[in-house]
Amino acid sequence: QVQLVQSGAEVKKPGASVKVSCKASGYTFNDHYIYWVRQAPGQGLEWMGVINPSGVTTIYAQGFQGRVTMTRDTSTTTVYMELTSLRSEDTAVYYCTRGLNRNNWYTATDFWGQGTLVTVSS
Amino acid sequence: DIQMTQSPSSLSASLGDTVTFTCRASQGITDYLAWYQQKPGKLPKLLIYAASTLQSGVPSRFSGSGSGTEFTLTISSLQPEDVATYYCQKYDGAPFTFGPGTKVDIK
């Protein structure tokens, strides 16, 4: 069965960086794009960007440009999202989610990781 | 960037009611529109994609319609388990913006 398993909760100080992992299993890793979405406490969903696991294509939301990097390791079928220069407003649950359609990034997403809470506090 | 709005922001309805809410895009997105349900403390769940295609395993009381700039999600015969926040999302191009959500509860 398809699974996306994310790394555990993190507590970071302002200005620090965080790297969240998302290990995929149960499907052909290279066939589906992985997206990152975050949700601040009590707030809605915010799209951060997308990575093509079979290549080096990444697209980031403008609000995260220069602070976010998405990478992947095909040998371990793991995708990573690193966010730098953290501020208190970055406190949120970060989700990875899989593109529904194969080899097409213009798609909704079907499976979600369990979420990783990142708390930014001094 | 294309902006997504949803209305109403919340609604309260009785069990068995048919409820409809709207998602609007500031520019046309053809049918590149998905609906997600998020129950309190749970992960988002895909309900509808391509504006009107029901995701596998989703009850048939959920339906979507629309194209271009205006879309609707309808729940026929509201059930207790439908208490949730519903988000629309565009995916015609980056950014894949979500709407702010419609919160549904039982009257």
C-alpha cells in the first residue's frame, strides 16, 4: 500500500534551518511528483512547492523562494524539504503529498504523509 | 498569481440536508480544480479532482461541478462524519493555491 512516512517533530530557534524527510513506499517512486504543503495552527493549507522524484525539476511558491529547497534520494525513495532562516510564522505542520497522476505535475494529490510539526521559538 | 476564494466560510446544516458551497478562481483554470476534506486533527483527503471526478472510495453523496472560474461542491444528505473543513485547490500551474476553506458542522 502507498505510504508516505515523515520525520518527527522539530523545535528550532529563529534563524535556524529545518530539514523534513518523507519516505515513500508502495509505488514506483519515479512515477509521481511529491508536493509539500504546510498548515499553521488553526489555519488553512498553504502550497509550498513540488519536486519531480525522477529528475531535478523543482517549483517553489514565490513566498518561499530563496528559503526552501526540495531534494530527493532515489536510492532510499525519500524526498526532503529544507527551510532556512526560520521565523515564528513558520511554525506549522508540514505535509508531503503524492501527485495523483503518474508523470504529470498538473494534478491533485492523493496520499499524504502524517505531517511534521515544526515549532520555531526562542 | 490566481487567487482562490470560498464561500461561505462556514455553514451549519441539519442531518440529511443537501449542502452546496462555492469556490471561485480570479482567472479561468478550466477544470484543474480539486476538493479536499479535512476533519479536525486529521489529514486532508482528496474528494474530487478535475472539478467533477469522484476520487475512488469517496461516497457518492459528494459531487463537484463547474469550470473556468466558478466551482461547487455538493453534499447530498449530510452525515455526521461530514463535519470537516473543505478546501478547493487549483492545479493548472504554480502556485497550486488552496482556497481558505469552508467549515461545515451539524445544526
